[in-house]
Amino acid sequence: MINSNLLAYCEYSSNPLGVNSKTPRFSWRIENCPRMQTAYRVRVALSQQELEQDSLLWDSGMLSGSENKCRYAGPELSSARLYFFDVQVWCGRDSFKSGAQHFLTALYNQEDWQGRFIGYKDYKKRENYMLVKKFRIRKNIEHAYAYICGPGYSELYINNSKIGDNVLEPGWTDYNRRVLYSVYDVTENIQKGANLISVMLGEGWLGHEHTFFMKIFGTNPSWLGTPCLLMNLLLFYSDGTTETIYTDEGLKWYAAKGPVIMNNIYDGETYDARMEIKLPEGEEFRAQKPFEPAIAVQGPKGALYRDLLPPIKRFEKLRARTVYRPTADSMTIDFGKNIAGWVKLRVRGEAGSKIVVKYSETINSDFSVNQENLRNARAMDEYILKGEGIEEYEPRFTYHGFRYVQIFVQSSCSLLNATAYRVNSSVSRTGWFSCDNQMLNDIYDTIVSTERNNLHSIPTDCPQRDERLAWLNDMTVRFEEAMYNYDMLLFYEKWLRDIKDAQDGGQNGEIGDTAPYFYGGRPACHISSVYVLLPYFIYLFYNDDTALKEHYEGMKKYTGFMLSQLDERGLMASGYVGEWAPPLSESAFSTTWDALPANIDNQLVTTCYLYYCLTVMQKSAQHLNLDDQGQFYAQKAAELKDNINSAFFDRNGYYVPFSQGSNVFPMFLGIIPLGADYLIANMLIEDIVQENECHVTTGSQLTKYLFEVLNLIKRNDIGVQILSKKDYPSIGYMLANGATSLWERWENTTGDTMNSHNHPMQGAFCPWFFKALAGIIPYTLPEKGYITIAPDFTAALNKVEASVQLAAGKVSSAWERQGGTVKFTLSLPFNTKAHVIIPLLGLEPSQLSMNGSKYTGKSTNGTAEYMLEAGEYIFNLG
């Protein structure tokens, strides 16, 4: 057996706490081992000792095959129980084994929880309060786990030490349907003798009552409630006994008002350090003023649920890039990047002195912050000093989207330092791209940064104004971009449940514009096909059909609803919105509040999306062995194709009204009438290159498909030209005007309109960098066992490098033009097979070699093809 870098996971997590599945997924990969797996074995035991002694709860046995994941299939797992497992892998005669791993199960059933939600009888809106309890330990502890449900936001402390580094916890859901809880290992935090639990509670989304909702929507969210706490602290003693400390009225839990005297996600936070309660050590704690006995309260209506989505954490630290002095009592700091997060202050001064921090994406000509585009969001934090030497403060129950802050400092205090922190869901980075065109690199980096700024337990549209919602139309095109750059599996599985919860609140399978739903149309007036597309693409990208199986019925219901919305011509009804936010010159009403296109018919786009959904439903049904349903969807897709072409395909050979967007989507879907593809391609190229001088006229929905089509017709050189432009409208124009994140609109605007400066939707074309230029396409059907590698050695570039971390390891693709030759380097990780397609650039097949051996196969459409397994490969062409 080889001592290896075999990494084993449960539910795609390392030693996860609170696994909600009763049949959890095990997965593995071997780092730095480009070999193919021939067999595997997974063992599960009740203790590490029993695992080592082969006294097992479940043993998969040695199973032949290359599958690098499996599900637990042993005796039923128990709630709140620790299990141990390991994985053994064979590559031919060689064997590799992981070390012992573990996972802790969730509280599977609502009745497994003890106690009730508790709260503070004197709680007032927007204020913060804390709950405390003293308890005593008299025996040695083997393990201790805290199961804590504290919506809206909560922070757990034991013996005055914060547990974990998560922030803004738990994640946002529709609290009427699902309420998330967290699980922490607190074994090392508990001591013999007296201990003290304290929990800080903030409003979060549960208590998020705001004037924006009343102004725009006429009501507040139906789930609106007050912060509360349900907690079970499970103590496992060394002698085999157990004990649970839990929340309930009458169990000596106490509540008091906290120092956060105002907290709101949009408006910010006010912290009065004079109101801090210095909690003594556990033995010394006495339940006296300001503490009052906690009371039982009505918690949210939704079911308690443990989700393993990556928690929100603090990440990158930014220091001041430039400091301005707009007024005598303030300074404006430029942190150099537009991010989501907050500013940490280091101050000194008299008690009662105040420091105010106002956040913005842009500044005025006098260097004061410009908050006009934040609309009704106050976006301001305030800190009131306690006057005890050097003090530090950072928010805990809000976050902001900003590049600039204006800090107002009273004369009775001094600002010693201000540091910005990026705060977002802790998804791992999985994709990287670079080339010899710096503009393309800058655009790629900007897209990746903008995406990260908008991952906060849901994929938000923007992080700064009075919105921060997960719009399904944005995500319909954007989801793939995030999958290439971040590990989105668990994040997306959580968000798909948010969509399902929203659908279950409807009547006919419809879903809303946003999820969690409380704003926008219901049924969604915008394109919301992401609920059909995403589960299938998760299956393709991650080779895991869990989400597809879980949501197939919901996908089916939504597709059925869309079919019910066809008009007399067999098109989606005219009230639904297709393309969104093209350049203002292409907008219907030419105002910055206008996001509808003038030259792309809504019904063409929405009906094409329904066709797309039908083809995905056909493939999904086939994968799930639902052949009759697959045939039904294939028939409906064929009918819809005829309807689209009948309504929009002009006898002159293009889709009307003629525009880039009107033609790229049908081309991408492959529904163009026979023989018309060449004409449309030429007209499209002429429109882009000649009529618009290499600028797009599309918006957030169809720009992605324009780049997809450029790759289909192998004119990626035009894509490079588009992205190299620095004048309006282009991403380069944004960067030339100082952008460090993508704008909502192509225009550089401020004011109270649609002009977020941190909006990822316009970067949905990002997969083109990987799929077209580097050729990494993990979309071959997983049951065939191959990914696709098909780079385009476009003459517009001389060098491309990219890599994507897949489940089995990192796939790397790089090529460089060296005089009259091209050198292409490919790295396939452990247990990965690839169908490799090499463009010959008009050369003879014999002029291509791999690892020194000439290509001897046939040329197909000017390409050479290889079927390769894990390994390192160098190709030379020319």
C-alpha cells in the first residue's frame, strides 16, 4: 500500500459537522497522481479505533470501476452521531489509502431537538440583544457539539471566546419554509467547572423590515420576525453518558440589550461601546441587572435544516490606496477595489465620541462619497467610543458594497487605522485563466472578483443598494461562469432548495423572479429557466445527479407551467421579459431605468428559452430512465422549434428584427433552418465587425450566447477584438473608467437609477475563456467517462493558460505560438479521461506530435483527435 495524497470527503466537505443526508456522499481524489483508478473501497465505523480494527458499521467492499464517489448504504444513521470512515483506491496493482476521516450527523428530525426558541421580552426593532447561560461540567468530556439556530444572525461565544470564524450566520432562506442552523465542535472551548454560553443576536434577513419594501412592493416579507435562539449543546462524556444543554423558558437563560443599538442589512449598524456588558468568567457570573430571564418566543414557521453550504467569512484585507479630505472633519478613503464587506476601525478618544463611516462605490468631484445609486440604503456604520484606550470595531450584522468610505471623526477622538475586509461565502477558487492580451486578463479578473462579491449564502445581483436579491433571470446565464471559477456545488444545492421552497408556495408550478422569494413577479415575469438548467448542468459539471433527482419534479412542474403560457402562435405569452440591459442605444426607451431591448423580440427570447428547457428536460428524463417523458419533451421541443421559425425566421435568411441577439440564440440552440447557418453567421460577423466596430448590442442574457456562437463558428478572433475594445459599449470601457467590478449597465452613470457598479450578470460570457480559448469543457456526458479538451489556437492570441479544479483534480490546458509552431501542454489529473480535439490550422496531420510521437490518425474537419487518460502531454504542431 502506497502512502499517498488520497483526500477523502463526506458530502464534498472535510470532516463535516451536521450532515443532513441519511445516505451521505463519499468522494475522493489523489493529488499529484495522474493515474486511472481500477477499484475502490469505503469503510465506515462508529469510532476511529473500530475503523482501525476493521470492526465496521458498513463496508462497500472492493468495487471495480473508475467511479470516484459513492453513497453510504449501511444501517440507518442516528441523529447527532459521530462516524468515522476511510477510502482505499486501487490503480492497477498499486493501492492507496486515506487517513481516518469523520462526519457528524445532523438532528434529522424536528423532534430530535430539545427545548424551544427563546428571546428577550424588552426587544425593540433594529436593536441587538444577547442571551447567556451558566452551566457546570463535572466529568471529562469526549466531545461537545453546539447545534445553534439563531435567525436572523447570531454569534456564539463560550467562556467569552467566539466560536468559529463564520460571520452573518445562518444563511438566508424563506423562514416560513426552511430555517438553517449551524453546528460547531466546541470540545476545546469547554472546561471543567463553570462555563458560560453567550449568544449575540441581530436582525439579519428575518427582521429585515425596510422602507424599500413598502415603497416598491407595498409590503414587508411574509416571514418577518424577531431574532431568537434555539440551541442544543450536546455533551458526550468519556464515561459514555451524555447531556444536553438547551434553550427554554425557566432554564436559567438570561437576556439583556446589547451594544448594537441599530442593525439593518441595507442601512448599516450603530454600535455603542459604552453599552458593552463585560461578562465575567463562568463561576463569577450572576444573573443580575441588566439581565432578565429569557422568555419562550414563537420562532420562524419553517422546518429546521442543516445545510453544508460554505459559510460566509472574512477574506481579503485591503488597506487605503488614497486618502482625500473633503471636509475638515472627514476623510475619504479609496481602497482601490469595489468589494462587498466592511471596514474595521482602530480608534482612541473620549467616551461618547462618535465615528461615522459612510460607504459608496463612487465619489463626487469634492471627494465626498456619492450614495445616490444606493437608493434607499443608508449604508452607514457608527461607532460610539467607551473611552478606554485603543478600541477596535467592525460590524457584525450588516455588510456593504463599496470602494470608498467617508469617515467622519469628532474632535474628541482620533482614527488610528481603517482596514477594509472582503466578506463573502467561502467557496473555494477552482478556475484560473490568463493569456498574452492584458485586457482579457483584466476583464477575466474583474468578472471573478465581481462574482465573489455577490456570493452571500445566495447569489445576489448586487451587494450595495436596497436590493441584494437572487434574481433568477441573472442566474439563468450567470450560473456557469461561477461554476468555472468557484466550487459551487454545495452553494447551488442550497439555492436550488430556495427556488423549490418558492415554487411550493405557488399553485401551478410557477416560480418567482427571486429566491428566496418576496420581491418581483410571481409567476416570474423575467426569464427564470435556471431552475431547469442548473440541476442538469450540476450533473454534467460535477458528475453528480443528486440535485437533478431532487428537483426533477419541480423542473417538470415549471416546464409544464411555461407550456401552459403559450399563445395562439405557440409562443410564450408577450408579457414575459427576455433580453435585459443592452446598451442604452439599443434600449426601447433610452433611459437609465429602461432595461428592455428595442431590437430583440421578447417572445423570441422567452420561447427560445422554453425550447432550451425542453431539450434539457428530454436529456434529464433519459438520464433518469424516464423514456416516455423524454419522448414527450422531444416532441414538444420539435413543435416549438417550428413555431419559433414560423414566427421569426425571415425568408431572406435571418431572424427578425435583425440584431445580434435575435440571431445568436437560435444559432446556439441549433434550430436554424437547414442551409441558413452560413448566411446568418456572415451577417452576424458583418454586424459585429463592420456595423458596430467590434461592439456588442446585446445585454445580460444574450451576450453569453454571442460568445458561444463565435466559438461554434470558430471566429474567436472576433471575441478577442470585442474584449480588447476600450470605448463604449464594452467591458474595456468600464475598466478604462476606473471600474474594478462589472457595472449593471454598459453606461457609466450615477444617480438613483439602475446603475449598480458591482453586478456580475454582464460577465456571463466568462466560460468562453475556458471553453473556447483553452478548450476545457467538462460537459461530455459523465456516463461516457470523458471530458472534452478542444482549444482554439486563434491567431488573435499567442499564449493561453487555464486550469479548472474538477472533482478528480486540476485539469490544465496551455498553448503558445512559437514562430510557425504551436506548443500545447495538457495535464489530466487522477482518474480523468479526455476526448482531445486539436485544430491543425491547415497543416498536415503528420505535422502534429504528442510526447514526441507523430500523429497517425485521420483528420476530421481540420482537426486531430485523441482519447487520453490521466497524464501529462505535450503536443507540437508545425
